[in-house]
Amino acid sequence: MKRLLLGDEAIALGAIHAGLSGVYAYPGTPSTEITEFIQADALARERGIHSRWCANEKTAMEAALGMSYAGKRALVCMKHVGMNVCADAFVNSAITGVHGGLVVLAADDPSMHSSQNEQDSRFYAKFAMVPLMEPSNQQEAYDMMAAAFELSEKLHEPVVMRVVTRLAHSRAAVDVVEPTNEKPLDVCAERWVLLPGIARKRYAELIEKQPLMEIEASKSNFNRKETKGSEKSVGIIACGIAYNYVKETLGESGNILKISQYPLPTDLVKQLAAENDEILVVEDGQPVVEEQVRGILGAGYPLKGRLNGDLPRTGELTPDNVAQALGVGKTIAFQPAKHVAARPPQLCQGCGHRDVYTALNQVLATYPDYRIFGDIGCYTLGALPPFKALASCVDMGASITMAKGAADAGLFPSVAVIGDSTFTHSGMTGLLDAVNDKSNITVVISDNLTTGMTGGQDSAGTNKLEAICLGLGVEPEHVRVVVPLPKNMPEITRILKEEIDYPGVSVIIPRRECIQTAARHAREAKKLKEENK
Amino acid sequence: MKKDIILCGVGGQGILSIATIIGEAATKNGLYLKQAEVHGMSQRGGDVQSHLRLSTDVIYSDLIPYASADLIISMEPMESLRYLTWLAADGAVVTNNKPFVNIPDYPEHADVQEELAKLPTVVSFDIEQEARDLMSPRSANMVLLGMAAPYIEILAIAQLRTAIETIFSRKGQAVVDANLKAFDAGVAISMRKIKGEV
């Protein structure tokens, strides 16, 4: 049967059909739709597959490792920077090994369509010394999930699956197979206690498995050589989605080594090098393979790719820059139009974050010097006109801790703006630091009761924020709740001023539901009412 | 045969429902299809685009190469101009001509029209007014799809109509009819242009 699926949906369905028992994830573009698909899928619901959102990627990774310990197949999903958050658990899961199959899905975002960097998750797989799969299309994304779980169970190691935005968010028809059953509960008999004595032994075992992983990649059906040219010419190493851009350009010709499973199989690279006079490495993201091929072939072998400028050093691959690197770039038919203005994204009209920034800008303008440290969410758009309010946006939770550090250095007022979901993801521990240090900061938790930017997923801290702040030791009289609406501006600005002037930690929670999720909830309620009639 | 289409507009204007209809028709009629979308931040009042590729043969790239798009379908006039580097020499532009102004430096309407006029094949119409005249203001995107239908070629107009019926069927016959009416009005706009009546 064929189904029209986004890359993300193909991954989700592939996992369900491969006998998945739980997906653990925090929303992040371009990975969000994987978990959303599993949440909505009929079979997943019938089987009771775990799919509730986690507080962050680290708690997700650890829960998945626990499910694996109990013998079932688990999937962890995140955007590439989520790998940084879960890195401690992830890297150590390669040392403990796994029991039930464990797949770690990282969705990279070359060109930073919705991200703050374009780090390449293939480095993480190499760093942790575990296999990685990188589908070139939606069908492979579906097929690879079953293969990845099998490989994980065969090697007793987590397997990373890496996709990029253009695959995650592109739709194509996918052939699907009959679903297999979930694994039964089968709690691991071993103990995964990484005390130094045990960890040293485990690490040696992981090193011993490395040749095996490479053999698996070398004989994998996802890696293959396509030799169409009869004479020696340019050998092309096409990784993941890059394969499509090469095929788009060359059609049925070209000496291609398609790479979709790692570690990079040295034997296949050497063969390609022997059969050609030079090699072009085409890979989306950073030059991970190019650097390894340089090491395999030595400095004397002619090698082209991102490092020498045949392909751009930054940004995603396109059919155009790949065609250019293959020497067959097209000339455009029409010059770019003159009268086209940039149209950046904006906070929605009527959004509560707007009222928060209006109030903050109004109050802070009365102080000689101040900074607002921002965080990751829709409200990062407060950095743009008309608000231009933010001094920073670095990583999840950094608003509170950067405000603290700047206050430690003497900045006043030092203000943090963070969303509710980002606060429970990574802001709480920083707030504890600030409380313990009695830092002179004002923290604004702009609570829209959802994870807004990724499309309105449930937020882990809903209805718990005041209790969390009090529990962390913020003084009760300095935890203030307001409703961000234009009509409340006098009250909001008065409270802001009071709390900024309080020499210690204060938390202000402007709370009003995201207008997008509010509209959705209204539609759902109306539908429910009609159905009950 | 293949058709490469760029769908574009401003976040929230409903370009993805146009893609859904074409996708349904393509799948039902055995065509290969790839459709790359933009999700996340760019949806919030920013520019949005989708690359839609239809073919009788296997499609590799999810993205359309430069100078290859047979058609640009745009919910907004200035947005239709943003993607000209993708337009093939003989490509067509089908666009709403009612500007969506949510930025301070939006160009003069006349300048946008002048740029559009330089292109070989353009169908430009106020689809929002047309939809209001049809007493169906939420079907503006179906007027636009109708305008584009004669240029899609790889799918017959009747096949697109059937897809509209399928996609909207769960919302009831009244919604199906309103969308079909909007679609037919769009087709009529382009046919007048093709026959040289306007």
C-alpha cells in the first residue's frame, strides 16, 4: 500500500510498524511531526505506545534508555541542538549498550531555517562510536526504522538516524508493509552501572565492536556503488539526501558511491578512489565525510567538496550548488525582481508576548542602562522591530543564567524573558542558582500555556509554574502573575517596576493562552459539541 | 512529462491546502510527487513557499532547480516575484493581485505590477474579491487553484475537481460546492485570458 507522507511521518510510521513501544521527545523543528504523527496514529493508540512529550531531550533520552533496558523498542526524537542537551545520556548509552532496540533521531537544519546553528549530528554518532543511518528519501526513512532497530539489537548499541530539514518536511509516496508486534517485557539481566571499573570494560567492548559496525555499513543495502561511466573520471560520494541532488543532475550516468549508513565503509571509499582519478564528496551539513576521506586517501589524492570551495562551506545543499560542483550549473532565465521586500516572521497580532514587550520596553526606558536576555521560542521575535528588546538568545534556558551572570558583574536592571515550556525544559535549574546566590534579577516567564513556536504542543509546566518557583525558593511576595492585555498595561508596568527595583530574584508570570492554540481549542470544543448533539 | 510548481504566499494564507488538493489528484492518478514545505518560524506572517514536483517518472530532488519551474502559484503579488530565479524561460505566473501589507517597506503596487508585466505569461486577479462575490470568502485559495488549473497540464481540470470533492467531503456537501464554485470561477478567469478575451 502506498501512503503520501512527510519524511517525519515516514519515520514515525516506520517506527510504529517496526514494533515501537515508546517515543520520547521534546518538540523542535524539523523533528516535531514525528511524535505528533505517533500521537495521532490509530494503531499507536490501540497499542498504547508511549508518546507524551518530555520536559527536555535529556529526560527523553534517559526514559528511552530505560525502556530499552526493559527489552522494548524505543525512539528518541529531537532537533540537532537537542543532541547537545541529551549528550551526557546519549554518549553514555553507547557505553552501557542497549537491550531493546534504541534509535536516536536527530533532525539537522542546514541553512538554519529555524535554528541557531547548523551542527551536524553525524559528529555525535562518531563521537559516541555508534552506527548512524541517513536516509536519502521518504521510502528509505520508512524502511530504515526497522533496519535501525534490528541493527541496534544485533550490536547492542543505540543507532542514530539523521535527517535534514528538506527530507523531514518533504512529502512523497511511501510503500508500507504489515506492522510487526511490539517486543515483550524482557528486563535486562545485566546491570548498567558505569562505575569506573565497569565502564572501562564496557568501553573496551565498544572499541572491539567498531570493525563489526564498519562491516555492517560496508554490506548494507543502503550503501551502494553505481558505476555508470565506463572510463575513469570523477567518483562521487553522495551522502543521504545529497544522493538526490546528484541524481537530479546526472540522471543515469556517473560513478556514485551512495552512503546512507555509517561508520563510513573504508573499503568502498578505497575502491571508488582506485576506479577514478578524483573524488567529489557531496554531503549536507558539515564536511564530516570529506575529512574522513582525506584521512583514508591521504593528502595526495585529488579531493573536492565543501572544504576547498567546490561546494559552499555553509548552508544546505541545493540541486543548483550540486550541479555547479558537477560542472553543469544552469543559467537563470529571469533576474531576481527589484521590488521585493524581506518579509520576516512576526509575533501574531493579539499575542500576549507583544504586551509583555510593550510593558518591558516602557518600564526599562526609565533606567539609564539595562539588558533583557532572551530565550528560545516565538518570543525570540521580540528581538526584531518594532520591539528590538533582546540582548541575547543563545540556547534553551540561557536567559535566566545569562541575566544572573550579568547581574553578578554589576548590570542593573538585568532581566530575563523565557517561555513556559523553555522554563521547564532548562530554566528551572538556573533559577535555583539565582535564588541560592540572591542574584538581583527579574525573570519574566511569559506563559502562553503551550509550546507555541513548534505548533502548540502541550507544555510540561502548565498550571505548575508558581509552585515550581516557590519550590525553588523564590520568595512568595516576589512571584507575581499578570494577564498580558493592553487594558492591563498600568498594572503590568507598575508590578514590573516594583520587581525590578526589588534587589533580589523576582519572577513575573504574564499568563494568557497563545491565540493560535486558543483558536484551535475553540474549534475542537465546537466540533465536540456538534458531535454530542 | 513533468511539472515543477512553486507555491508561495504569506504564512497563514492557505498555500498548503492548494498543495494538498494537487497532491491528492496526483497520487490518485498515479503520478510521482514530491512536495517540500516550510514549517516552523517562517509561518508567522513571514514569506512561505513550497516546492511541488509532479512527474510521470521518478523524481529525485525534493527541491526544484533554478530556471525549471513551469508555474509559480502565489497567494500574494509581491511574493510571486520572490521566486523568479526558479521560473523557467517559458514558465507561467498565476497570482492573486491583492497585496498583503504587513511590513513597513512594502513596494508600490504599480512597481509590483510593472515587474509582473515583464514576464511572458501572467494571470493576475483579485481572488479575495472574487471569493467574496461568490459569497464564499474562505475559498479564495480555490479561485487561485482554478486559475492555475489550465497551466498544470499534467493533471486534467476534471481530476483536480474530483480531488476537491474528496478532500472537502468530510466537511459536508455545502463546503464541497462552495469550493468547486470558487475553483470553476478561477478556471474561467484563466480561460478568458487564454482565449485572449482580456
